Amino acid sequence: MLRKILFILVFSLSLGGLSAQDIIFKRVSQPIEIDGEIDEAWNLADSAYNWMQYFPFDSALAVNQSVAKVLFDDKNIYVLGILYSNNQDRKYVTPSLRRDFRGAANDNFTVIFDTFQDRTNAFTFGINPFGVRREGLVANGGTGESSFSLDWDNVWKGEAKQYNGYWVAEMAIPLNSLRFNEGQKEWNINFYRIDSESAERSTWAPISRNFTLFNLAVLRVAQWEEPTKKSGKNLSFIPYISGNSSKNFENKTDAVTGFNAGFDIKYGITPGLNLDLTVNPDFSQVEVDQQVTNLDRFEIFFPERRQFFLENADLFSNYGNRGTRPFFSRRIGVSRDESTGQNIQSPIPFGARISGKANDNLRVGILSMQVSDDQAASLPSYNYSMVSLQQKVFTRSNISAFLVNKQTFQSREKYADSLYNAWDRTFGVDYNLASANNRINGKFFYHQNINQVAKDSAFAMGVELEYNVPKWSLEMRSQSVGSNYAPEVGFVRRTDIRQLAMTYRRSFFPSSGGVQRHGPGFDFDMVGNNTYGFLDWDVNLLYDINWKSSARFSLRARRQYTYLFRGFDPSGSDGLALPANTEYTNNLIIARYSSDERKIISFNLGTRSGEYFNGTRINLEGSVQWRYQPLGFTSIDFEFNRIRLPRPYSDSNLFLIGPRFDFTFSKQLFWTTFVQYNSQIDNVNINSRLQWRFAPVSDIFLVYTDNYLAEMNPDGFIEFGSSKSRAIVFKMTYWLNL
């Protein structure tokens, strides 16, 4: 009966037009039981109805309609979602029962809160029909996929239940888990839904399909029946204990065992500003990096995975661009063993961070981490600190300024001159442009690096501009990086360059058939300097196709030029290097196809094949995934490169194979095993992690890691040699709200 009544309500309201509607947070006197059932208290709540389709079209009401409701009391915000389907007996899609699921083919209901109404930063909470939860942060206005992160964790309740023809999502979100000001009368809000049956994505506040589903420029207003109040102290204590045993067989050293303990503290200084303290943090539960075949002349970027550095990460890490970052948190206490692909961590005795909103228009980030000395590597103890200020200007833009400082207070006498550097500092300013309608986005930045040895050309500057409307988009990027710009806490792929790039895309949206969008494009990228002239350039003809099923295809026909200013072995096999001061012009094809992710078996395939320096390269890479929901999935990542170069240079066949087994026995017990064989370094890595979430955001981890010498025999089988290194780690963390 309830379902029929709500359907009639949605239908009748739709006849009245599609005018914008707000929603009101109404107070309830008693806490609501979170069980996925619609209690009588929800009759008092205001509703969000008339949901609009976002995908495959964005100009009509959603086929499978939804209703969202909101309430609050002194402790919590309550959110209800009723999500309908035209199929009474349908089955829903989830990759597993693991928290923080993601993917355009997975059923879910999500709410977005822009608590400061700056349309720049927001909190998200989501749940799927199996009751699996996720929470995350949106930064930079939600202008790109990288602006949405699920790395933020907090304690909240959520349940879901499936019924004939619909499912119900119910949430209780503690007010003290959010950042906001007291006395607010309004927040910005939106709800969205992904429906696997029809591959439909829908939102309450309409969003143009050329923007992201979590775009913040179009949020609607949520009015508070009473002004917001502080809901008690916001203090969390998160202790841990860990033990480990490891052995390096290559060095023939004795096994090393250890015990460790430490804690994190999270404290809300104000409703908008948070203090994080960490004492002797341990990141042993972090998964290994996914290995790559390294055919690049420059450093490869591996993302940060440690939880402490991820909350409010945009305040610290979004300066510059992806290839020219003045601050990269992986430089703090972690290095990479290139022979195994494993992370090597240095002890961090203490760290602190203050981040959040100082007032409605100013965000503040202050970070300081102390890293112990490394006697084996002859490195002194360093302090890594950063101050970041972000001032909102106009409707959605901001000006950000920062200072990064790396400094040791230990004397030079104990350390090698080549490794000792007393201090290194980088400072700069970014202007982040975001128009009110989100059509224009961009960035302007200037950064300067200084240390004890005064050098010229220690700067980086750049500009990015993007104009995006449904039928076409234009993006332009330019940067100049000085020859001595080398921030020790940053990530800089190339120095002494000037770069100019542009991408244009045209989109067509068929009104019938299985294709949702298709269209051509053109782009170019040019890199050079005063010494050599052009170093690299490429020109590309593009074509993209997106299907309504969520399958995607992209094609890029490229002509590229490379000037080698130093010797380089393109075979990736430590063979004879091509000489410096030689140049190469190549033609190649780059393509990728991703299948319908809603299927039990899905896959993606890519290639980058054609002429390669003075030879040829045939490349095939991708992954295949088999989902046995809701218990998990098995996947295999693979990459093959067949490189043929004229004599006396080396040929090579490079293999990278990575099976992954992910079992979620329940919402609390997970087991993941990741095996990676990399023929380039003759290594097989096994990383197996058992995780028991025995309480909210509280876990016990048991992690086993092994590295074997391995090579592929002429018959195509991997032959294991002796073990290089082995480790086992136990860790327990407990999240306690005080």
C-alpha cells in the first residue's frame, strides 16, 4: 500500500511541472531505528521527488523514480531513500560486501551535503541494496573523477532492505562527524541513484550529462527547521597494536621480529576545523601498489594509500598539476623497492594536521610530520611541514597559497654530503577558477623552490582552462618548469621544459539505438626547451563511443616525435641504450574497450601498438573480472609488450600478470589475495590480507607478503625460484568516540 501511495504522489507531482524544489530538515523527538523499514516518523519528513535522468539522457524524468526524505534530532541526520523499479522480481548488482564500493554499474543511493554552501567541498554517504556502505569527500566542485574520494572514513549507521519492485535505504549520520557552522539555516544538498537494471543514473537536482554525477554547482537548498547546533564534543581516539616477522633471503640475514603500538586522535577544534594527531603510525595494512611495466624515461606516479594523509588531501596535494606537484605525501617516510615493487617505510614518531574551515570563505591546512633517521641509508631525521590557505572568491573560485618545508636539525658530520640537505622549501600560489554554471574551469599557478644552494630557474608556472557544454568541450594546458625546480617533497616528472597542449571533443547524442554518446576529437601536446628545441610532440585524432549499457570504446590515432637528450633503452631489458641526441618520429594506434560492468563477467582491453623509436611495439593490456555476488570477485590484470628493435639493440617480450581474489564472507570479514608476476624484474609478489571489521571502523588485519625470483620458460609457464623476502604482519585498530 505504501508503495502505491508514493507512486501516485510522484506521478501527480510530476504533472505539476519540473520547477525547482527545496527540502526541509524537520526535527523528530525520538531517535529513528535504522533497519531499512519505513517507520511512522518518516510521515513527518519532507520529500525529494521528481528525480531527473542523468544517464543515458538528461532531459526527462527518470524511468525508475525515487523518493528521498530527511529528518534530524540532537545527535543525527536521518536520510531515507525509496528506490523503485518497474521489474517486481529484479536482481541488484554489487561487486562484493566490502565497504567503499565504486562503479557506474553498481546499484546505490547517495546523499551529498555541502554544509558550508561553497559549492566547492562536500561530504557524501551512500549505500547499496545489500546494506553495504560508503562515505567520501568531494573537492574542487566535483569537476572531475579525481575530485571524488572514498578514502575518508567515519562512524555512521546504514541499512537497506529489498522488497518487490523497490528497495529502501536508511541512514543515521552523526552531526559531529560533519563539519559545519553553528546557527546555519541552510545547507546545499543533492541525492543520486545508480540503477543497474536499466543502466540509468538519476539525480534529484538536475545535472547536465557532460558534468560529473557529483557535481556541486547545481545543488539544491536544504532548509533547517531550527538553526544548526553543536552536537557535543567531536573527539575520537584510535589506538593500534601490531606485530611482524620478516626475513630477507637474498641478504641471508636472520629473521627480524617486532612489536609496535601507537594511536591517532581526531578532535573537532570548531565545528568546521579538525585536529588530527598521530603517534608512531603504522601503515602495514596498506595494500601493495599495482605493478607496471616501466617503459618510461621519467619517474612513474604511484598514488598515496595511507589513511592519515588522505582526509582533506585536496588542501595539500592539489597544487600544480599531476606531473608537477610541489607536495607529494608519499615522499614522507616511504620509498619504493624497484626490484619487488614493495614500499619501504621509515618510522614516523609523531605527526599532526589541522584542516578544515576557519570561516565561511577560508580553508586552512597545517601539516607537520617527523621522520626518524635511517642509519642504513645514511639519512638524517627530517621534519616535513606544510601550510596551506584557501580563500574563496566569487561564486565557486578560490585563491590558494602554500609553503612546504623539509628540514633536519642534525649536523652534517655524520652523513654523506651527497645525501645530506639541511633544508628545502617550496612556496607558491594557485588560482582555481570555477564558474557558477560549471562551464568554465581552470587553474593558474606559480611555485618557487629554494634551498641552501641558491639557483636560478627553480620555478614552475602554468595555466589550465576548460570550457565544457553538452555538445563540445575544449581544454588548453600550458606550463613552464625551470631547469633547477626540484622540490624534495614534490613530484616533478620533467624539468627545463615549456609545454603546450590542447584537446577538443565533439559529442553527438543519438535519440534512438544503443549508443548513448559518440564523437570525434583532436588533440596535441608539445614539449620543448631553449637548449634542444622540441623534445616531444604528439598529434592525435580521437573517436569515443559510449553505449547505454555502460560499455565504452576510445580510439586514438597518433603521430609522435621524441628527441633523446640522454641515452635510453626502450626495450626495458637493460640492453644497449639508444644514443643521446637522436630523434624518432612514429605512428601508432591507442585504443581501449570496456565491456558492460553489470555482467557477471566483464573485461577491458587496450592496446598501444605501432612504430616504437627505431623499431616496433605490439602491446595488449587489460583485465577480466568474474563477479560471484555478493561474496566477491576474481580478476586478472595483464600486460604484454612485444618490442622489436634492429641490431645491435635488444628485443624483449615483457609480461605482467596479476590475479586478484577478493572474498567478502560478510560485511565484516574480508580476504584479499593479490599475486603479481613481473618479467621485467623477474619477480612474483604475493600479498594476502585477511580483515575482520569487529566494530565500526575498527579492524584486525593479518597480512602475508612474499617475493619470489621467477621467470617465464620457453613453453610460456612461470618457473618459481627461491624466495627473496617474506613477511607476516598482525595489526588491530579500534575507533573509540569519546
